[in-house]
Amino acid sequence: MHCSRRDNLNSVLFSEDGLIELKGQGKTVLEDVIEAGIKEFIEARFKEKRFEIEFASDFRNQQWNKLFANAVINPITAITREKNGIVLSMELEYVVEEIIEECLSVAKEEGYLFSKIHVLESVLSIASKTFMNTSSMLQDVSNRRRTEIESINGYVIRLANEHAIPVPVNKTLFALLRVME
């Protein structure tokens, strides 16, 4: 079973040891491969706490959409040390579009087609809805912890290498975050 969160709106802030603050709430998406009884149990627990849940048969598409947003928002916020709203800056418009274009090229070679316009709108919508949130990668950089750059942009880079696709912006973000770590 795999889990993802649509729109990246479920977010937490690790404000101090043992304390987690819920900063935003979105729909949790699980891969639709769960036995009916277990699925009903999970749905009931989520609904008790007023959390949205969905079981998706197109789970791989869900993962790609989450990757698009994370590949943009996380490294940009960590490098600039700004909240998610920085992604909406006109000065970063080209960078955001290039990250998305590179990710779309890799997704296409992996057999997944997405509309650049829809992906861009989705990423910008997430950045707008979470404008004042501190990304997990920025939290990691601020607390001198290793980031998840390897799992996000590093994943894009590894797949791009397999398909001989140039991804210079993702490689630059990856390198900058590794140096910061």
C-alpha cells in the first residue's frame, strides 16, 4: 500500500521536541489495493478525526503530481529560507517552469503524460494555499538536518539519467542543497 497527500496541504511544523503543529489539512490518498474490511476501518478512523481520505486506482499519477509540487516548493524554500509563498515570486517564474518542464520530460519517458499548464497551475495553487507554511526541507535546513533532496529531485535526476534526459535545473538544486547540508 502506498500513501500520498493530494495538494500537499497536510503539513506540520516540528516546533520543538515532541511537539507537532498541524499547519494545513488536505486529502490523504491511499493506493486502492486494500481489502474492503480494512478500507472501511481506515475510512471510519479518518472520518472520526474529520480528515479526508481517498483510495485511488491511478495512484502512480497521484505520486507524480505530489513529486511535481515537492520538486519545486521544497528546494526553492530551503535555498531561499523563505516560506512556500516565495515560489509565487515573479523572479522565480522561469525556474519554477523549468523544474516542472524537466519533471514532465522524465514522467513522459516513464509513461505518464501530464499537461504542463495543469501541473503549473496545481503547483502554484499549492504554493498559494500554503503561502505561509514552512516546507519540510526548509525545516530540515534550518535545523541542520539532512534533507529529502535525494528522494525528490534526486529521484528525478536518477530517472533522467536512465533516459538520457538533461535536467540541469534539478541538478543545480540538488547540488546546492547537498552543499547546504
